[in-house]
Amino acid sequence: MSVDLTEGAVESMVGGGQCDCPVLQILSSKLISSGGSGTERYRLLVSDGVHSYSHVMLATQLNSMMSGGEMDNHCVVRVKQYICNTLQGDRRVMILLEVEVLAKGADVGGRLGNPQPLKPGQPSESAVPQTSSVLKNTSNNLNTAPVVNGNAHSPPSRKPFNVQSKPATPGTPGSNRIHSIVSLTPYQNRWRIRARVTQKSNIRTWSNSRGEGKLFSVNLIDESGEIRATGFTDTVDKYYEMLEVNKVYYISKATLKTANKQYTSVKNDYEMTFNQDTLIEPCSEETDLPTITFDFVPINSLDSKQPQAVIDVIGVVKSMSDVTSITTKQNKELTKREVQLADQSGMVVNLTLWGNDAENFKGEDNPVLACKGCRLSDWGGRSLSLLGSSQMLVNPDMREAALLKGWWKREGQNLDFQGYRSEGGGGAGAGTNWKLFSQLKNENIGNEKPDYFTSKGTVVFMRKENSMYQACPSESCNKKVVDQGNGMYRCEKCQTEFPKFKWRMILSVNLADHTSTQWVTCFQESAECILGVNADELGNMKETNEMAYDGVFEAATHKTYIFKLRAKVETYNGESRLKVVCMNANPLNFVEDGKRLLDEINKLMI
């Protein structure tokens, strides 16, 4: 078939000119992977019929066009948007950001013209095409109706491309170019980007053997892609208040290094670190930079992803739990809330919110949640958790959210959903790894590593003795304090005396189901749930009204809960025994539990 290419476009584009929608041919492509980070890109050999050029990359968001077969070798495309930057020396790299396929390679039948390789840094007279030849070439293109998949289509009208110098923009000394994010590498010394802040984390603190400090991170985006940037210690004070979500900035002189994919969902081989020389300036010009981008994974596809992967997900909030607290091994108390997300796939998954997100979340009226950068876990089959770098949008203004909301109102709210479970399968009430207490003794639970599971149990007995202690009132410390006898309480960990203390609980509970019994240790939040009072109220009763104190324990006996438990075999004085700790306790929901039992019965009947 006959298709006219935009002759001279390659040399003009590489030489710094600006071409309006040039028509090029993809001669060949090669899939390359960068440094073991898992990010793949396509490197292309393109031609305008006169010159060919091999330093061409396809933007990662267009990878599906190559992998899906929409683009192939010898296909003809119209380049609607591109950028071209100098990386090292005189090497110019062209990145195709938006393309339209005019003809498949099979329809074209082979290479068009006799293109000669273009060597960067050696412009010729054809670098700036004559107007007459440009108009002639454009006219030919307008009169050509390329055949795509056997059907003739008239290409949309377009203006002849023109060559002009790029407008100068303020930059680092000696540079008047704006570099694209996708072109940044650690081997560049002088670069400057213009990017929009799509996410900003809270300030977090850290402490280790080398000292203490604080940090924050932001996600930056431009037309070519995204990158994560982190500021430490002094740069936190310098830039945290300046950087605002959805605003655009010029950024230069930051440090680039290989990205740690374990802690970010940003699809970039590199990440940025702010330092003392970093220059950040607000951009006052009007820009059309993109906003936050998502790569949503359907809920029924989560089992195809590896545990600990960082993914994006969207769903309707089917249900949510109350805010609870947990205590980490470092004696740090965290607040959390679990919400259950559902989508059109008919599956649900639990998402854990932490800190302010958990406390401030309003789940009434089944809002749509779009979460960027969630951590995927194999707890309960599959579950999700927000990270410090994650971003959560409630009822976002996007097409996917509108479709989900409409589906939920029409039919979703009346469906019975399936959930993930560790042993496979699904059904109402699924999504957890259920165990009977007899199985803890018969299946060698927790021998090599901790096992996590869910059990339904009834409280048979509780040890009131040593169930409470006076703890350090500091927010981040729960160590036991020593009564000094003078109205002051000393914390040996903090090396400080306080005029007050807070009550903490470590409650030993004997639970029973229809198969056996099991002693379980319940800490603050689960103990408060079982007893129905908070630790301070119970501690006050213990000191002032022993009868009321005993009554709390009596009232809590013989009640049934759903427990999330952790079991691990531990050795004391040469003797091994199974230690079971309660991670969470919730009152029994008879409707949901009935559905789960029916599902189990149906499985047994099959």
C-alpha cells in the first residue's frame, strides 16, 4: 500500500526543531529491562523515509500498544506528542508520548523509502526543510487514505509541521532546557524538570544506631512519567511547607539513585533525594501537566500478584470496622480501621487504614475509594494496607469511580460477594484462614514461623491477677513505671519521672469452641473489646471499687467473638510451648457467621 512519510521530520526533531504531528514508520522494536527493577521499555528504530534514528523510546504508558499488537514492525504512526532531550554529550533521545497508528506493518508490507542512519551531532542542510517541500509532503499525506485492517480511512486533516526554536525557560546556570522525568539518570549532572506534585506524605521520624532524623516524600509527574522524591532532616524544614499537592514546580540539582521498588509504586527505575544544593521554584506559567495517574488492579486479580507488591486499587466500601489500636513490638501504639472493598468482579478484599486516615475516614453511603500505592499481603488469602507513601481518594472525579458508583446502586449492593481465603475458595464470609482450636494441637501450628488465622471462640475464664499495670504516659512508650512513693512515677526506658501514669492491659483469656480450649494473650485494644471498658476506667475501678471491678470480668464471661490470632511455638527454659496472641477481637455477627457456615456446609456436600 502507499503511505507518505513526513520527510525530514526525524532530522528536524533530533536537531531541536518542533514538528506538528509527523508521520513516521517504526522499522523495528526491542524490549529492554532496566537494572533488575522490573520496569520494561521499548526501544524503537524509526524512519521518515530519508533518515532512520535508533535513539527512540516509547513512553511506558504506551507499552500495551506494542505488547497487544496494535503497533508492530513496519507500521506507520502519526506522532501527536513527543519530547527530545540531550542525555550525554551530543546524544539526543526522543521519547514518543502519544501516537496514532495509521497502518499496520502487515498492510504496509515493508520498509518505505531508503532511509539512511542519522548520526546525532552532524546536522545537514535538510535539518530545516524548505517550506515548499513540507507543504508538498503534507498535501500528499492529506490525499492518502491508508488502509488499516483492510479498510480505507481518511486521515484527519492536520497543519503542516513547522520547525521553530524551543522557547527559552529559566533553568540551572548554563541550561535553558526542561528535561523530562523519563530521561533522568544518575549519570547526569545538570538537569531541570518541571513537574506536578501528585502526593505528599506526612513527616515521619526514624531512630537507629546512627542517630535520629525525619523525612517526607512526594510523587512528581510530567508528560513523560513519574518519579518519587524524598527529603531528609534539614530539607524537610526547607521544602515540606513549600511543596503542595497539585501544584507545579521547577526542580534541579537533586540526587538520583536506583529506586527501591519495595517501598514505592511509582514506575520509574530511579528516585530522587533532595539535598542542600537542591533548587525548587514554583511554576507560575499555565501548564497542561497530567495529574495523579493510576494503574488499577481488579480485586479478583489480586491473587495473580506477588505478596508485598505495591499496587493501585479502586472499589466501593461495602463495610467498615470501628477504629482500634494495636501495640507494635517496639511498644508503639497505632490506630487502624479495616474497610471492605468490592468491585464489579464480585470479589471483596480487606483494606487496612492507619493513623489519621483511619480516624478521619467516613464510610457512610458506600463511597468509592481509589488507593494508589497499597501494599498487598497474603494475610487471609489476600489483603491490602495503606503505606505512609500511599494516596487515598474518596469519591474521586474519574470515570472508573462513576462506573463503580452506578453499578453499586443498580445491582452491586444486592449481591453476595466472594472473598479471599488462604486455602483457596471463596463464598460469603470468606477471606480468612479459619482454624478450630483442636487444629492448633494437631497441625503443628507455629513450629517454624508464626501462623495467622481466625477462630470463633467463647470466653470461658479470665485471669484477673496481673491483668493490668501502670505504664509510662509518653505516647510512644508503654513500659512499666516504678512508683517512687512521692507522687512521681519513673520510667527506666525514658529515664524520666512523671506525676501520672496510664493503665495498660495484658489479659490472659481461656477460649473454647466445640472442639477444644486455648489460652490466648490479649493486649490493650482486644482486652478492652472483650471487657467492654477502657483500661483507665477499669484501673480506676480496681483502686476504688473492687466489686465493680470483679463485675466487669463476670459480665464478659461466656460471650462469643471472632478472633484474629497469631500462634508461634516458643521455648522457655528448654521447654517448648505454643503461645497464641490475639491481634483483634470483634463481637460475633450472626448473619455473616451464618453465611460462612452455610458455605462450609455446601462445600462438604459437594
